[in-house]
Amino acid sequence: MSPNIPSAKQLNDDVRAVLEAGARAVLATVIQSTRLIVGAKILIRDDQVVSGDFGNQSLNPAIIAEAARFLAGRDEARTIRVSEIAPQLTDLADSSVLFERIEVEPRLVIAGAGHVGAALARLAALVRYRVTLIDDRAEFVTRETFSSPAEKFIELVCNQNWAEAIRDAVGSGRGVSIAIVTRGHKQDEDCLRAALSVRTDYVGMIGSKRRTNIVLDKLREEDFAAEQLQKVRAPIGLDIGAVSPEEVALAILAEIVAERHGGRGGSLSVWRRA
């Protein structure tokens, strides 16, 4: 059976549909084989083949099962030999398949460009988050302040209307985390109202337990749903005993990454050398 190799346009359209839906998928490509066509691709989403095939239906269940295991991990790409996942298919023992993760690019919207906000923006950019840094003070969001190669991808926004700036930056909310690290209660309230009006993966707010409770209680009085408020991480960040702005930024980003990947925030059970 000849594989149904999707055209570049069809494949791009299918991948775009996955990203626009805020879903995750796996693109599997034959990269070595004497029986399969090298370059044949299938796109797998929700345990189903969306498009393409390898021309061997007996292989599909193993590829789909491996795609689910791959998505459950943290790798961006991995090469698997067919003999590892379908040893019964001896005629394909020399075949290798590349698995690539397809998901929305992680984004971080930071409200507040003070010491913590600036440190968080820099750190997040280093780990390849697309960052939008918002402040109502123009001197805090200048390109001169963020001029390193990694920092050039940080979007800097000066807006007196915090809520408007957050809604504009968040967009659909898919793959987006919001860190509220402003300088006062009023700014916190404005930002949190806007953050709760859109659907995002994570919302956290800096401050002591007392300060964050004041803001949460105020919004509770405004009839925000308890379910919405319970999702707000306040105080923001993992408890690592952070003191400096850079350490606080590390604690915040660690919590955001843990939320994204389903981590528990405890000790690593396995350390993988890069």
C-alpha cells in the first residue's frame, strides 16, 4: 500500500488547526527504512491519525501508542526504532521514526516591570518563553534596558490601562501564563480582573498572604466565581526561600513550568544530562 503523503500545504493547514485549537499533536516522520518511504509523515492528535500514513496499517497502533507516551514526557523530539515499539513487525526492524511535539508556543505575560518583573522576563526569555512585559512607566520598558540577544524577543508594552494591556497581550489565552508583579493593590486588582476575564493556563500574583488576600477578597465581593479565584496562585511562586529579585523570579518561573508540564514541585526523581 502506497503511503498517503500529505502535501506541504495540507500538513501546514493541519498543524495550524492543532495550534489554533490550543491542542497538542505529534508529527511522526520516517527517517530511515528499507520498506517504508523515507519522508512519509503522519500527524497524530487525540490518539487518532489526522492526516498521512506510512503505507503500513499494522504499524499505526504502535505509532499512536508511542505518540501518547511521547506527549506525556518533556522531549521536543525523539527518534524511535520500530523494533522498540513493534518487535513483531520484523520486516520493519531497520526502520526509524522521528517524533516531534506540536503545541502552542509557551507565552508569559508579566504585569509589572520592576526588579522582579524585569528579572522574570529575562529568565523566561532564556528558557524560550515568548514574553510580554507590561508597565505604566515608560522608563521601565525601554529597549535599551533589554538589549541582549535573548531579550530582543521580549515585547515591551507601556500602557496606563493595565487591564487593556493584559487583554491585548493574552489574546486567545492558549498556552499563556500571567504573572502579576506590580507595585500596589490598585494595579494588582486591575490586572487580576483582566486576567480572570480571559482563559489562561496560569495566573499568579505576587505579595504577602495578607496583601494577596486583600485583593482576592475585593474581587470576591465583586461576585467573581470562587472557582476562578481558587485558580490564582497567590502568593505566586514555589517556596524555595527566595530573597533577591532574581531568586523570586526563579521561584515564579519554576511554578509556571511545573504547571505547564504537570510537575509537582518536589525533588527530581530522575536527572537527565543535557
